[in-house]
Amino acid sequence: MFRRRACITLALVASVFVAGTLPAHAEDRLVKKKSFSENGRRGSASWYQDKDGDEVTNYFKITADDKDGSGGKCTETWVDYSTKPHRHYNPGVVVNCAGGDRTLSRFHVNDYYGIRGFGLIVCEVPNTSGRITRNSSNCSGNLGSMYLHSGKRYSQFAVKATRYPNGILFYEF
């Protein structure tokens, strides 16, 4: 019994010593957070940045709240990076038609140093199968920050861009 306790104690002391000598890694830091509501639907996005030496990683934690659940209207939460100097990134959108709060972490990951901010738009849309109307009557947020096409399906957002040449980065619940 004494030998077992001594081994466990020695292992714990050794693990503390080894953990204390490991190199420190950069932690992700929250840079900016935004939230908007439209007709009781809420969308939010948090921009995180991880810097480790000469490398940088940017990404979003994005939430879409669909208050009425399956069979009702859907909540679109759009994000788009602002860069300086200008470098075009296609927007990302999370669509929640399933109800409740749905969150994606590490969404729209990139390694560009020139990101200076982001736009956020939250829309209430009837469904995702047909034409989708997006305007100031059913969307709120930074409407001028994005190339937001009313009437277009997600598959029709195919434009040439630096990071996502085939259109928007899309995720649906």
C-alpha cells in the first residue's frame, strides 16, 4: 500500500514539473462581439484571433436562434470580414430552421493578418428551398457591409473570391 501511494505521489510531482516546463501556447482572444435581433429572432457572432509568432488564425463563434422551431420560419445569421488592405472573403451564413439556439465554433477560419472587423446581419426567412427575400423589413444589422442578394438561393452566391471561390460558406441546422 505504501509503495502504491509513493508511486502515485511521484507521478503527480513529475507531471507538475513537466507541465511547468512545456512551452506556452498563445490563447485565442475575443476581438469583437456583435448581436442583432429581427422579429424576435437573434443572431450573434464573436470574432476570435489566435496569434502565435508570425502565424495568425481568425474565426467566428456564431449563433442563430430560431424561436419557433421546425416548420416555421428560419433564422439566417450572416458574417463577413472587413479587411485592410482590401481582400475579398465571401460571407458565411448559418441557417437555423430546427429551433432553439444553434452555435458553431471555429466557423470561417482564415490566416489573414489584415482583418479589421466584421459585419453581422440577422434575417428572418420563410424557408431555404426557394427564393429568399432579404431587405430591411426582415433583416437587421450591418446591411451595408455585405453583398446581400434578395431573392437568391444560397447556391446562387457563387462569385470569385480569395478564400472561397465557389460562393458563401454555408451551414444549415
